[in-house]
Amino acid sequence: MSALQDSVTRAPAVAAVPKGNIALGYLTSTMVVILLFAVPLFAKNFVIFQMTIWLIYAIAILALNILTGGSGQFSLGQSAFYALGAYTSAILMEHFGVNYVLTLPVAGALCFAFGFLFGLPALRLSGIYLALATFALATAMPQILKLGVFEHWTGGVQGLVVTKPDAPFGLPISQDVWLYYFTLVISIVIYVFAVNLLKSRTGRAMMAIRDNEIAASAMGVNVSLYKTLAFGISAGTTGVAGGLGAIAVQFVAPDGYTIQLAIALFLGMVVGGVGWLPGSLVGSAFIVFVPNLAEEVSKGLSGAVFGAILIVVIFLVPHGSRQVAYKIQDIVRKIRK
Amino acid sequence: MQQTDVARAKAPLLAVRDVSVVFGGIVALNGVSFDMHRGQILGLIGPNGAGKTTLFNCLSRLYQPSKGDILMEGDSILARPAHRIAEIGIGRTFQNVALFPNLSVLDNVRVGTHSRTRSNFITDSIRPPWVGRAEAATTKRVDDILGYLDLREVAHVPVAGLPFGTQKRVELARALAAEPKILLLDEPAGGLNHEEVYGLGDLIRKIRDDRGITVLLVEHHMGLVMSIADHVVALNFGRKLAEGTPAQVQSDPDVIKAYLGSKDA
Ligand SMILES: Nc1ncnc2c1ncn2[C@@H]1O[C@H](COP(=O)(O)OP(=O)(O)O)[C@@H](O)[C@H]1O
Ligand SMILES: [Mg+2]
């Protein structure tokens, strides 16, 4: 039987989340947001800085989630889009004196275009082959950034130092606190946009492709358009995260954006739960804080400890934090009854 | 101008002209021609491997005929990519059910409206009021169809867990959501029990009568085809064997021979 005839309702490559469950309820969301706004009142500057990084990686993981959870495509090349966003912000700020806020939409738009164009040839690939192509992109990016021709702009191997912005309007808060709130607001906006997107006509078309390409095209969905669009949207969102990252860390250098970052983001998505958007926060916490934890357990073997923790987590909850969240939801329902 | 309109109204809604499809060495369709007229229920019969699904896949532009043409309201569809077939009013179901397993019934059917709606990813993300209103209108239309096919109760259930018969109704609902002029049904009775099959026959007729949809029905179940089709085309080994009213085709010696010679008739 041909693949066409055999288009039975088979399990898709990505065990995805039913669409109604991609986000948190209003009440839970509000509580999380209040908590996030309240944290700087209690925390030290260093913790606040770490939380900013946490939010930034959560945006990048959310972006990957739109691609994989939404459209069913894989990417190990997110570090390349992140780097492009970071360098765009850094170069605009340091060479052209552009305000840091304005560099973010530019980084997003540029990465969207780049991701869309990359997605075009990638259309011919699927699954593991697509992952390989994006892997190639991730390995190439740091070397491209070191190239002599771009050195005047990128600073070559040295990278660029980025000026940390002060709080505006003479607000009496530290740079770190300001940056945290700035990142938090952008994260919330991106999160809301992503939830809207996945619940819209565009999002449904992407998920239809993820579940069954042939049926999707019979319904009038332009499969290649929506697949590349998913790449573009994911890359653009990652670019904004990269730009924010450059501003927060005050530094960009090629070796900050190796394949390791791409793998970390991928891990974060899996630990958070593929297709479950709030899981991006959990996944990000995993990749930001667990390595520190591992370091505390054993300096020399921190990598091994991290690996062991990862294996335990994947073994206990293969569907990531989303599985835990559903379990809790079930228990809460039972208690209410 | 008027004359061409008149000509169009008289012309067949869908014309299959001398269509051949070859896979490697196998000739799956060999010079098949027939017309479909508005409001007809046309039954396409033939033993397993006769080429019925292949013909459907040509009509949905999943397969490219090596010869011949297919005209919808007088215009060739062969220049269109597969995703631009729904918009000219050709809708279909699949022999083995091809739904979106992780999506709810509601969302499966909403995807069916894709070719009849417009949006872009930017406003879909920002969701201004007019996008919300358009979504509400879509949901309303989809809800009507769910009611029509008795699917409201499972609207929010992911389709993967539903019984096969219900999945087939979801597929029908999804096809109707695209407001087709022609509905291609590939073995809709497959996997249904005796009672369900006759319910299905009534439903197909009802859809034609209520919505004025022309139906191309591929079916193994002879009883069903003969009871609801206005016109029957019989295929065997990729060739048209006979064509006519159900009674004519049923008494055709070639058809009888083809069916007696085949175990799955
Ligand atoms: N994609 C394909 N590749 C090769 N052969 C095919 C393909 N699709 C159909 N065929 C062959 O074409 C013939 C007609 O098949 P099909 O149209 O599925 O018959 P039916 O639907 O009438 O049972 C069969 O011999 C089948 O094996
Ligand atoms: Mg068939």
C-alpha cells in the first residue's frame, strides 16, 4: 500500500498536546504573573539577573516549541538564530547608537527573514534530516561570526561589549531590576502572542500539518508556506531572545552561541513538555539552574551530575513538566468533587 | 456572456477526460472518461485495485495523470497544486480516515474551513477584535455542521480516541465545512455495521438534498450504491467497464463477470 492510501489516523512523530491545553487557565496565569512581578522586592541583584536570563531562555524555548509542538518540525539550529539576534542588537547599539528597545524588533524581523529563507530549502527535508540541516547551521554560525570580513562589525573572536541600559524616567531601581521588568513585560507579550497564534487559523493549519500533511493540503492548507512560516516565526522569536540576551549579559562573542546552546534549548523544550507553552518556563529553569546545582554537588563531575539528573527527570516524566501539570490538575479536580 | 453562462450551467460540473495513471509498470487507470452533473449521486464501483482511489487522488491533485484532463466547471484542474483544490469546491474523505489525531473534533472541522477563510499570522498573534469576530463566525458555522452530523457531544474530544464510525463522521463534517460543490467519498461504509450503512445512505442523500452537493461515491457495498446512486460507473483493471443507471450496470454481463471473478465483491 502506498503512503497515500495508508493515511490512517496514525500516531504523529511528535506526541503533541491537544490544542485546548496549550496554555494555563486565567487564574493560574494571573498568579504566576503576580509572583514574577513581586520577586525583585525580595531577591538580591544577582538572583534577579539570573531570573532575567531564565526568562530570556524561556522565550527561546517557547520559540522552539512553536516550531516543534506547533508545526511538528525539529531544529537543532536555534543557537544560530539566537546569535543573529544578539549580534543585531549589539551592532545596532554599539556601532549605530540605536536605543536598545528599538534593536529588538529589528533583531526579530531579521531573524524572521533568515529563518523563513532557511526554511525554504529545509522543506525538502523532514524529521531527522531536517534536524541535521539545522545542526549544520548551528555549527557554522560561530565560525561565520569570527570571519575576518565581518570583523569590523562583529569584533571577531573578541566579540563586542554592550552598554547596560539604565532604568528610564529616573526610576529609583537598579539596572538589573529594570532589565528584569523589561524582559518580563516582553516575555508576557510574546507568550500571549504565541498562545493566540496557536489557537488561531494559522496555528490550526500548522498543527494540521504536524498531524497529517496530506489531509491538511486537501483542506486547502499550503503546506510549504505554513512550514516555512513556522520556521520564520520561531527564528524571529529566538532573535528577540538573543537581542535581550546580549543586552542582559552586556557582551556578545562567537563562542557564546555554539551548538551547545541549541542542544540546551532543545533539552529545555523536552523537559518543559513539547507543545505545552508554559513548560518553556520550567524547561528554561532546568537549563539555567540545574547546571549550577550540579556544580555545587561536584565541581569536577558537574557534567555527569547534570546528565544523571536529566536521565532521572526524563525517566520519571517523559512528557516533561506538562505531565506533572496535568497530574496536578487531575488531583485538584478530584479534590473539588 | 449570457450564452457562456448558459453553456456553463448545462456543461457537466466535473468532466473526467481520458485519464490514465501509470505507476512504474502498473497501469492504475487507463483512459477513463465520465461526466458528473449537478445534484447527482454518482456511484463508482469496481473490485479491489480497480483504480477508484487512484482516480480520487487525481481529483485531489495528489497524483498527476500521465494522460487526459479533468475539468471542473469547464476549467482544467491539472495546473492547480493540491492545496488549491478545496477552494474550487472539490472536497473529499479518505478511504482509511485521515484526520488530525491530536486536534479536537471542533478543531478538525475548523481546519475544514481553511479554504473559505482568510487570516495572517501577525493579526492572528495580536488578535484584534475583528479576528475574534471572524473566529466566532467560523466556530458558529462549524457548530452548525457538528449539530447536523450529531457530533456536538464530542466537540472537544481529541479525535484519536473516538470510535471509527465517529471518526468517519468527523471527516465528513470536515469536508462539509469547506462548502464543497462536489464531495468525493472513498468507501464511507468501510468498517460500518449493517444498520450504520443504511443510516449512511440516508445521510448522503440528505446532504445532497439539503445542500445541493454533488456526490461521487466509491463503495464496495453494492447494496448502498445501488440504492442511492442516480448513475453508476464501473471500473475494472483501470478501465471503464460500464456506465448507466444502477439497474443497467447491475445487469451488464461484463460487470457481472468482473464481480464473480473477484472474491471481494
Ligand atoms: N502510489 C501508488 N504506487 C504504486 N501503485 C499504486 C499506487 N496507488 C495505487 N497503486 C496501484 O494502482 C492500482 C489501483 O489501486 P487503487 O486505486 O487503490 O484501487 P481501488 O481503490 O479501486 O481499490 C492497484 O494495483 C494499486 O496497487
Ligand atoms: Mg480504494
